[in-house]
Amino acid sequence: MIEIKNLTKKFDDKEILSGINLTVKQGEKVVIIGSSGSGKSTLLRCINQLEIPTSGEVWFGNYLLTDVDPYLHEEIIKTSKTFQKLINKNSLDESQAIEAIQAQKLLKHQEGKEFKKAVKAYQEKYHIGIDQARQKIGMCFQHFNLFNNLTVMDNLILAPVELKMMTKEEAVSKASELLKRIGLYDKKDAYPSKLSGGQKQRIAIVRSLCMNPSVMLFDEPTSALDPEMVGEVLELMKELATMGMTMVVVTHEMRFAKEIANRIIFMDEGKILEEGTPQEIFNNPKNPRTKDFLSKVL
Amino acid sequence: MKKIVNLLIVLIGLLGVTSCKSETIIVYTEAGFAPFEYVSNGKIVGVDIDIMNKVGEKLGKKIKFENVSFDVIIDAVGEGKLANIGAAGISITPERLAKVDFSKVYYQANLYVIYDVKNENALKHLMSDGNYGVYWSSLATEKGIAVQTGTTADFFLADEVAEGGLLEGTKVNFFSSLDTAVSDIGLNSDFVIIDELPAKKLVEGKANLRCLPLYYQGENGEPDELSFDEYAICVTKGHQDLLAAINEVLDELLQEDENGVNGIQALVNKHLGLN
Amino acid sequence: MNLFKDIYKILATPELRNYLLEGFKNTLAVTLIAAGIGLVLGFTVAIVKIFAMDNRKLKPFAVIGNIYTTVIRGTPITLQLFIMVFAILAIPGFKVTAVILTFGINSGAYVSENIRAGILSVDKGQMEAGRSLGLSKYKTMTKIIMPQAIKNVIPAIGNEFIALLKETAIVSIVGSTVGTLTFDLNQATSTINKTIANYLAPAVLAAGLYLGIVYGITLLIKKFEKRLRASDRN
């Protein structure tokens, strides 16, 4: 469902993410852990392009969300002038040339008309508008981000109605159903400022669900909540998981990770250091930094 | 340390206050009325300035001139708190007399009209006194006539544009400064009316502008009459010492020399660069 | 007291009273029209600048907008009046238009910065949430950001209009004509002063009228704010 290929993200000269490769299959629950500054939130936000990667590609199903990264496509590299030069002048064979180009990032700004055409063709074939993609990628924020100027009901139905996915009646009906399921139907006409953190977050999750997403991203969903409200949000997330939702979660809640994750990813300083099932990671961490981190948080 | 600083401040303040009180007289003026008051090289100069400096000498005090808006001079001098003297080519009116005292009249000025030279043929007329001038009635115009608010020209014009006046219905454009009024000629005004000397100064160096005195047309063989304005200096009521000193200086200046030119006229000529 | 006598005289004499009323009406009219121009202009410039932040094609327009706000906010309004009335729009009969346009353009520069600041002050997360649901930047702006920005912007714009009202008092420097909109409250004061040789009395009355308008604007703003803050009440 989601494929991240060789993703790098730089802010000014600082490399926040280096060469991330990650695949999320349908129905998987992937939990990303790591200390602050490890880049886990940035990685999550690169999935739905709230952060634009510096290089690399993000795929959603068969669709490309980022720009084409030529380094990842041999056929495109072959149309470049640099490639031609290496073959003709430096007498390398094809695979050597490709390797050299990829390893040393040899492509320049202008690589000729053929190159440009190839990139454009690929882009047009696979690229999808980000607004469209985001309709199917739900996101849940650390600070909830409910729309302060709208009631709860309006929060939920705004996107489906504006994007013509449902009529207003259909949207209201679906939203009401979901609100009832989380026991907050009586708050439907309230403004977010009147709700508690836990209520806001659960409504935020429901807001994303109203769009029928194929995958839900969670960026530290409970970090801004008072302890007594964390539970109700985690319960809702567990329910989602049980219903088969594909989820990518960045969190500090280790117990939760253990309970619902199929796969744990440990990140440190912009790289994925270790990956595995909760069993493997929590009971048998291999990387010393993983061990170090876990000893501090568990 | 704090005590010393405070003491110093009080001392300096006292010095300032006492020196102000005894040594300096503040005179309000509006420095946009050459040659009576205008700005030259950053300083306020002019005939009124020279007159007041002589008064200062006579009284043994320093004179400090403050440039203010013409509107406020009468009020301020009337109140007497910020200034006791106003010298700004002010004319005497009954309303003003109710608030301030005036010195004797020391200058009589004719009202002039400033116009664009291309209108000259329609305006210029040989008057019965042998001089060229412009009749008030010729000033009727589609555009407006510009004046500086509060000047005698303003008062005269107000009478003429009112019902029954020679220029009934003509628009009046009020300006706070004469220079800007003159820039309006050709734009929203056809004429500027102001006293003779400022008028001559204002058209200086402007090839397209001329000025001529304004006359009321004499009816049935009567002579044509000039319209004129008379200047005096205003003083806060009750300051007889100031008023007396000013009148003394004016008396001296109004003495004519062997050529029939009095001291005031000599000052005027000086500021017009005619000496 | 003399002052009260003169104030009474002004109110009792139709000619003088009419000057005051005429000036009041004209000042109000000029302020309202200029405020309207300022709002439209300011809003447009602010929006262009905001959208140009991620749209390279709009950059030249944003640059023009920047020049506009910098120059207008960086020069005295007296100069702007002179240049408009005696240079740019120096066409006979266009004085009133030139004056109103100057005040409108001046106001617009300040309003645009107020609006821009108001929009930028809305929490970033609101835009992110809107975009994450698949809403376009335009839709998120209009449905979510703007309504919240207006709340932030209203007090600042109210202040700007109050400032504008008082700025209109300088119009006599380019010439004030009875019977046109350039005969403002301040010039009325001058004119009455000529007749009764008292500056304080008409000034006090004029001040009262200015105050009245400011009070009116302030009340309107408060009412508007109250309605918008219904969603904030906790």
C-alpha cells in the first residue's frame, strides 16, 4: 500500500532523514518508535507530503506522490547525457555506469532533452495529485487540529461534502453513526473549544474516518493528552486496528505498540536501525542503540 | 547620587523658568507670508520679524518667534498663556478686537489677484487711476478661486461669493498654505487672491503667472476703487507695556525719510531685495 | 465663559451650524469610501501575497504588492496627497477623486498587512488538517483559515479606520472647496474660526463630532467581534 524508496529529507544542510526504505502492506499496523529528533514524525509527514522529501520516492498503491527521482529508475538514467558520457568517453559498461551514477549522485541539472522527456513521461504516467491522494490517507495529529470555527458535526462533514464524495445528508448520517459509536453524539453541535483533549482526539480520528481512508497515519496521538484521557484514545485506535485498518503510528506508548503492532520500526538520527515484530524488538533487540532506548522507556 | 541628580534637575529647571520669564518674549507668526514673514536659510525672517526685534531691543528682552498655523494666532494671543504677541500681517476685524488688542495700523496692502498669463487679455483693464488692474467682477469663473483661510482676501471673497455679491456662486478653494494655493491654478482654481507683496513674491520666477491689483468698478463715472487690507500687531489684553512699546517702535518706523519712504516701506523693500 | 458662549453661538447660527454639519457629513463620507477602497485593495494584496508563498507563478504580483505596501507605509500621507492631487491625477475636476483614492490606497497598505498577519497567525495545524483531508489550499483557506483570521484581524482594521478618519483632516493642504467632499470637518473649523474669531469653540465641537464617529466605529467593531467569538466561548 505504501512504499518509501530511498527517502532523504534535508532542512537547510541538516539531514533529518537518510535513505529510508519502508513498505507498509494492506492491513499492517506499523509502529515507529525512537527518541525525539530521530526523524520519525518527519517520516510520517513525508508519507502524505506535509513534508516534501529532498530526494527519493513515496508510492501510494500504484501512484507516485512525490516527484520522480531519476536515481531510482535505470531506464531514465540511461537517457541522461552523463550516462552517455560515461559509456562513450570513460568506456564503462552499462551496469558500471548506472552504479557509479547512483552511488556518487552524478546527475546534473541539465541532462538533455531525452532525459527531460523520460522524466516527464514517467511523471505523467504514475503521478497523482496530492489533494486527491490525501482523500484516502487519513492523518491524526498530536494537537488534534479540529477546525475551531466549526461545530463537531461540521468538522466531520466538511471534507466529504466539499469534495463531493457524499451529499450532505449522507455525510451527516455517516458522521452521526460514528459519533454514536464513540459516545459523543451529544457533542455534535459543540465547538472544539468546549471539548476535552481526549474528546477532541477521538473526534479528530472520526473526522478522518468519514473520508473512508485506506490508511491512517497517527503522529503521536496521545502525547498531548492528560494521562486519564490517553486510554480512551488508545481504545479507539485498537478498535480501528481490529477492524482491519492499515495504520502507521508514531508513538511513545510502548504498551500500545506491543498490543497492536505487527511491525515495530526503531529510528535513530534519521535512519531505520532495526525492524521486527514486537516480540523481536521488545524482547530481543539486536542493535545496541535499540537496547539503550528501550531500557530508558520501558 | 540620586539626590544630587534631582537637585541639579531642579536647579536647571528654575534657571530655565526664571530666564524664560524675565528674558524672552514669545511672538507667534505664520512664516508663509513674504516679505512680512518667511523662511530663509532655515530661519524665520521678514518685516514683522524686524519690527519685533526692535521692540525687543527697546524692552531689553529677547524675542523668540514661533511658527504656527494662522488660525490659532488670535486665540492663543487672546488667551495669553503661550504667547502675548502675534505679528503675521494680521488685519483688524471686530471679532478679533473682542479678543485681543491691536497696535496701530502700520501697513496698508492692496489685494491682488494671481492669474495664468493666458487669461491676461480677458482680465487686464486700465483703471481710472491710470494703473492696470482687474475688476472683481471679471473673476467669475467655472473653476474656483483659491485663498488662504483666514486672510483678508478670504473675507473679501466670502462677501463677494455670497448672495448679492459680485461673484455670487463662484467656488472658493481654501488652502492652508499660499504656495499650494498657487499650484492649484489651472487645476481646480483659476485665481489666487492675496495681498500685494506676497502675490508679487509668489509669481516671481514663474513665467506663466502674473498678478495685478483688484478694483471695485466705479459706477456712473465714479472712480474705480482698490480693495485693501491693513496690518496691525495683536497683543494680549492687559499688557499695556507691550502694546506701548510696539506702538512706539511703529511710530518711529512710520517717519518718512527725505525721499518720502517710511521705515516700514524701507524694510519691505529690503526683504523684496529692492535695495 | 466665553467658550460656552461661542459654542452656543455656533450651534444657534444656521450658517455656522451648517458648516459643521457639512464638514461632518463630508468627513464621514470620505472616510467610509476610502475605508471601502482600503478593504478591497488590502484584502486583494494580502491574498496575493499569501498564495504567492507556494505558487511561483504569482511571485511577480507578490513583488508588486510588496512595493506597494513598503512605499505607501514608508512615506508620509501628506506627500502622497500632494503627489496624487498635483501630479498623478492633476486633472481639473478630479480633486475629490484624487483625495479619496489617496486615502483609500494609503489605508489599503496598512489593512493588507493587518490581514496578512491575521491569516498567518492562525495555527499552522489548521491548514495541515484541512490539507490532510484532501481539501485544496483554496478550500482550506476559505472555509477554515479565513473565518478564523477575521477574528484576529477585526481589532486591527478597526484601529486603522479610526486612524484613517483622523488622517482625513489634512485634506485642506491640497485645497478644500465648499460644496465638495473636500470640505471636511477640520476645514469647517477653520471657516467658522474666520467668522467668529474663535478657534477653540468650533474645534471643541468638531472634536466632539470626530469622537462620535470613533465611538460609533468602536461599537460596530465590538458587536462584530462578539458575534464572531461565539465559537470561542468556553
